[in-house]
Amino acid sequence: MQGPSRKIDKYREILARDVVRKRWLSERSSMRTLLSVFSISLLSILGGCKERKSTMLTRDACSLISKEEVESVQEAPMNETKSNERSDGVFRVSQCFYTATEFSKSVNLALIQKDPDHRASRSPKEFWKKKFGRYSGDEKERAKVEKETEHKEREESVPPKKIDGIGEEAFWARNRFGGILYVLKGDAFLSISLGGTDAEATKLEKSKALAQKALRRL
């Protein structure tokens, strides 16, 4: 006949086994959950990489002109570059903002390319032709077009000026800050705008110098 102490020891042994069993089942369940979460995460990462394969075909605007090159042309120190990319479902726009120590001298560069993630019916080159095509003729033709469209385009009180000798085609669009230089190359185009108090002619020359550097890497 077992004494009270042996019964207590037996009860403790059974209780200990039950605790160990429950802990093992809990750990096993936790491991399954962890493996499940890891698998889902891995699939998400692989899926994301697969989706991003095509986007890697596009270029980052900040890779086209270095901070030091902007400093040299703009004759002002630049603190940093800020990259931004967006898509409107037709074009992918990569922007690089070169932040100057004297903020008003900052520079903005944008690269407009076809979005490889969307099959659009219109390419950047076709958009270019629609936007600037009527200004692409000789001086007489451009003067005629400007006169005919003057009353229709009040927002473009000063039509863009064709700039020769850079890219496949280029235009300078004047604004109250000086202007923006647009340059076409292949099925993509650039836009460059400079801050500062330089005269319009100086900003145009600086914009051309920066565009030439960007085009060599595009």
C-alpha cells in the first residue's frame, strides 16, 4: 500500500509530464505559425521582385547628373539630392531635386519615360510631337503657327523656343522664373529648370550644359 508521500510524488510526476506535453504542443504550434508567416513573407518578396523586374528598365534621374556637376554649372554648393518617381499609368516620371545651400539656387531634373508596367497607346515621343510638333518647322512656319494659335493658347502667351544643337530636338519654355529646357532623346525626354537670379540667357546656357551631361548617360 502506497503512503501519502508516494501518492504526492506520483501526482507531481503526472502533472510535470502534462506541463511538458502542453509546452511541446504550444512550441510546435508556434513554429508552424512562424514557418507559415515566413513562407508568406518570402512569397511576397519574390512576387515583389518579379513585379519590379520591368521597372528596373527605367532610369533614375539622379544617375544622369552628379551633385558635383550641378555645383560646377550652377556655381553654388548643393547639400543633397532627392529622388522621386511616379507613374500616371502611361509615363514613368523620375525626378531629381538638387537642394542648394542657398535654396533659391536649387535645380530640378525630370526624366519622362514609357512606363514598362503599363502598355500605353501613347509613347513619350508621340506626346512630344503633340506638344511641340507645331513649333518644329522653320522660322517662317513657326511664326505662322504662333500667330494662328495665339488666341487659342493664352496660357502659353510666349510659345516655346526651338533650341538647336542638343539632343534630337529641344525647346525652351519661358516662365516667370526664367524657363524650362525640354530635350528629346529616343523615346524619352528631359526637363531641366534652375533657380537663382541669373538672367534668362544664362539659365538657358546652364540648362544646356547640364542636359548635355545627362544625355551622355541616357
